[in-house]
Amino acid sequence: MRVHSYIGDLSQSSCPINSHQGTLMLVLLCLSLAFSAVLGDSCTEHVHATFGKVGKCIKKSCCEYATYISSLCPGDDTACCFKRDTCGSLSAGCPHIVSRASWGARSPRSTSYMPGPAKYVFIHHGESGSCSTQSACSAIVRSYQNYHMDTHGWSDIGYSFLVGEDGNAYEGRGWDKIGAHTQGYNSVGLGFCMIGSFDNHVPNAAALNTVKNLIACGVGKGKIKSTYTLRGHRDMNQTSCPGTALYNLIKTWPHY
């Protein structure tokens, strides 16, 4: 069992100790908050002895009362928080992710794993028709996988995740597996493909909100570095992807 100490900033805690008013019980309570042991091997598995719940990786400055543990999340400014996210950046949580089984994926021919959290997030578009229902989006995702495996000879669909205008995210290779989406950067980045073609218009609000929440979800899970760099496919390779309209939009997003 690994034991970690609670190392939040007590100056921001909910336990101010006054030399005249402090009592032994108050001191003990603050010490229990400051040094409570936690169980598990990652932020999302730890059960805090005092708060009785698992944490999430967010910026230290966003963690209410600085109730965090620093050693469980990637990045110097990110920590495992056991209280409210005061910045609200991850409050929406993870979007609905349609599993490979649910969209009818073929089995991969082979699998290789990411060496650590992604340093990059790459935005793509599929250069196809769009979709506004799960059944229609699933059919398009299957067509992408067939094209990648049968025409390109790849081991699986190339993208990490795909996002439809139905507001769903679709599991491609997922968080932990190396994709085939951005040549030269597949082992250090995740590829998020917007289903459709976005040269002349941007995806609808449902799709845009989903991809933003998906990025935040990856940061919260420790799958994407909090200091990640956002790029369009065309920034790294000779391509028009992810379409001019979408590309111009993502250049206004954080981390670009």
C-alpha cells in the first residue's frame, strides 16, 4: 500500500488556528486534514481518509481550500483535488463516450501503448458527411475504420476519439493507445476527429462542447498533460485538415 501525505496550503484551508480560541479538537482536525493517508495508485483511485472520496486532477489554484495531494498528477501546477473545482474548468465532467462495442468496431490487428500523458492534442476532421444521431455517426465511424484498415493497411482506426454533431464522443484507439493520426507525433499526442467536413463552416455547438469537455476529461484523468499544446493537423503535416473554418476556430482556444 502506498501512503501519501496531504500537502495542501494550510493558509487557504478551512482550519484557521487562533492561539486564543484554538482547542485541541480543532488542532487535531486540522492535522487530520493536513496529513490524512489516502489509498490507491492514482488520483482517480485514491480514497481520502477524511473526505471519503476519490480526487481529480486540476490546477492547484482551482482546488477549494487547497485540499490536494501534489504527487498524484502530471505537471507542476496540477494536483489531485478532493474538494470543489473553483475554476469550473472540469465541472462538466467527461462527455458521453460511445464504446467501440457500441459503434461496432472491428478488433485491432495490433496495439501499442502511449509512454505517458499526451503532450499534444490534435484536432482533425474526417472530410465526410456529418451526422446528428448515434446510429448515423456510428456508421460513419465504421467507414473510417474500414478505410484506415483496408485501404491504408493500418492496425485499427487511426484516431484516438471521434466527435459527432449528435454530441457524442466515439472511442477510437482510446486514451492509452498510440494512434495513426498525426505522422511524427502519434506517440506524444492524441488525435480527436470531428466527424464531417469543416472547410466552410464549424461543427455545431453540441460537437464543439463535447470536444472541449473531452480534452478537459483527459486532463482530469491524467491522460493529457495540464500543459498540453493544442494544434490542428495542418500545423504538423502537409494537409488541409481540419478544414479552414474549424482550424481558424481552434486557434482561439486555450493552449493553442
